[in-house]
Amino acid sequence: MSTITTHGLPIQRPYNRREFIKLSALASAGFLAGCAINPVTGKKQLMLMSEDWEIQVDRQNSPHQFSTDYGKLQDDALNRYIQQVGAAMIPYTHRPKMPYFFQGVNAAYINAYAFPGGSIAATRGILLSLESEAALSALIGHELGHVNARHTAEQMSKGTLIQAIAGGISIYAGTKGDSYGQLASIFGMLGSGALLASYSRDNEREADRLGMTYMVNSGYGTEGAVQLMTMLNGLHKGSSGAASLLFSTHPMSQERYDTTVSLANSEFNYAKGQPLYRERYMDNTAGLRRIKTAIEKFQQAEELMAKQSYDKAESSFKEGLKTAPSDYAGLLMMAKCQYAQKKYDQALSFSEQAKQVYPREAQANHISGLSKIQLKKFDQAVEDFNNYQNKLPGNPNTIFYRGYAYEGMGNRQKSADDYSLYLQQVTEGEQAQHAYQRLVEWGVIKQSGQ
Ligand SMILES: [Zn+2]
């Protein structure tokens, strides 16, 4: 894929004035640490962000990314298993005291990611692509590598990320130019593409090596790391659309594969005979495997959505839902597909079904609220956005759309309150313009010169 080379390389440039002010604001909030010793290399590293900052950014952003990925797996046993595999590596990491946790998320596409405080997730798509527990530990180990070498904080310190998350939350959905991220942003979901998209090739090299060290030390055979690289290399060479976000955040290359194979045969050769636990992995993911065809249909449908082939996407979702009729992610993706085709009654119906199968997860409320706005059921839409806000606070889009629904109801006071609240968090884009214009019309904001 041609986009990978540009995505992998951080663009160096000096801070502009606005970013500098944001950085100063962070400094006064106590987030900046100055120079620090890198926990992995033991060398001095330009490190402006403190550990508190890493943990706070994680806590503010990761819940939104998990919801954008349709929430954590409803299969508690499988989540526990993923948690165990991750937790077993913690004592061997360079930062064993970080508040790590590991889980699967319902998204169908192929991805895994780590937030700087240690929240790590793998999608159903990637869990289905792995063939052993050792490969899973290599995947999680790689993500642990990013956290331990402090790659996000390092990119932030270099200025690569400052625009995206200086305000605390990343309102930037997906990677620029990435169709999956764009889809998320259309529906007002908060992704953390900007936060997660900045790993360089050097970062990848370091994370691969650390991941291998952690998994081998916790008792897995090196073949697990080779299996992971073989799988990634295959997806990469096949230009799999379902893995495009994975490769835009974690640049893949033949070199990564070759290095892993050569490390397995040299430095880590002693661990060759350690177990892979293939059967244990298959047992624990059996429930997932039963609906493998459905998840693959959802992957295809999502790719078609990204290409705006909505009717083809719809038949693919339909086929997937035949195998897995009460699949939260499938139902909600189908709701979005209906919405994109302006079939709002259908969008509402599918999002209501999604709510019923996973009441704790917030995203269905958002899609249902948006559909109700289109159907001019404004008061019911307000209820949905309130429910979303209760389940998952902190998404400024919810505030905007609730204000929009209040506007539809003719409730200017409440609408103005929400629009003001929104503008405190977001000052650019069409929504901000709409909110600003209304506040001026209603005399809440006096334009300069008046
Ligand atoms: Zn990576």
C-alpha cells in the first residue's frame, strides 16, 4: 500500500504559536516532565510528557476508541483469557507498574493497538487471524513494546502529535486519508487515529524486539512471533483493506518479517522449543470461530462501505447477519449502512436491535439518536444522546447533536446551552460553524464590532 511509507514517518516541524500556548497550558497543568531516562534503553530521551500525562490521555481517549470499535467482547471468558495472556508478560516488561489491561473488541476489521497508559485491545478480526496463544502473546507483546518504550509520549515530545491531543481528547477520527477513520467521523464517533497513528519504522523495530523478549521470557516459543509476522506479511502483500488501519499505524515491511525470523534463529534460538499452545488458543476462541464467516462478511461489507458501494455492502451485512443475527457490531454497522443510504427508518430499526443485544455499549444510542433526528423525532433523539452521555461521557459530538435535537424541538435555551458547551471544546468545522451561527442569530454571542 502506497500510504504506508508516508504514514510511518513523523513529520518534523517547529511548534506554531497556538501549539506552543497549548504546550504551555499542559506545562502549567503539571503534565510536562522534561528530559527523562528511557525505561528500555536506559539512555536520556527528549521526554516532555510525564507518566501521569500518559495515563490521563489513555483514560480520556481509550474508552472512545473501544466504543468506536463496538465495545469490549461480550464473551467474558475470552476477555479473561486475553487478559491472562497479557498479564503474564507484565513482570518481564520494563514498566511493570503501569495500569495495563487487555481485552478484545467487537470490531470486525483487523487491528490491535495500545494507549500510552497501557490499555491494549485486539479486534475480532485479528483474533481470528492468529493461530496460537504464542502468536497472541507476540501481538500483545508488540503493543506492550510501544507502551514500554514510551513511543506515544516520545512522538508527542517531538511535536508530531501536539495538534491532535493537546486539548486532552483526540477529536480526530481515524488516520487522515483512511476510509475507516472517515466513516467513524461521519457518525460522530471519536477514534484515536491521530494518537495511535504515529509509530515510525524505528518504533516498530523496537516494539517487535521488545515484544519478542517479553513473550519468550514468559515461556512462549519464538515460532509464535514468526507466525504473527507471516500472517501480517500475507495481509500486507495481499493489500487487505480490512487491515489498512493496522498498517497505517504499525508500518509493515519485509524487513520486520526477516528480522523476526533471524532473531528466532540467533538471539532467541534457545526458546525455539518452548510451547505455542495452539489448541488452548483454538479452544478459547471457539465461539468466535463459529461465526467466522459472519465476521468476514462484515469485513467485506465495511470495505464496500468505505468505497461507498452501499447496496453491495448491505447484501454483505445481510448475509453476515444470517449466521450471526444478534451480533452487536453487525447490527450497528448495518444501521450505518442504512443511514448512509438515507433509509432512516431501517437505520433506526437496526440500531434499536443493537441496543437490545448490548445495552451497556454506547454507540447504538448515537446512531439511533442520529436516525431520530433525520426522522424529526427530536425529543426521542435527546433521550438517546442523554443515554449515550451517561454511558460514555466526553464526546463533544453528542453535545452538538443533542443541541441540534433541542433546536429541532424549538427549545432555544437548551439548544444554546449545548452549542456553547460544544464550542468550548471544538472551534473548527461545519458543526462549530452551525453552533456559532445559531448563537449569533439568537443573540447569545455578540459579534465583534457590534
Ligand atoms: Zn507497532
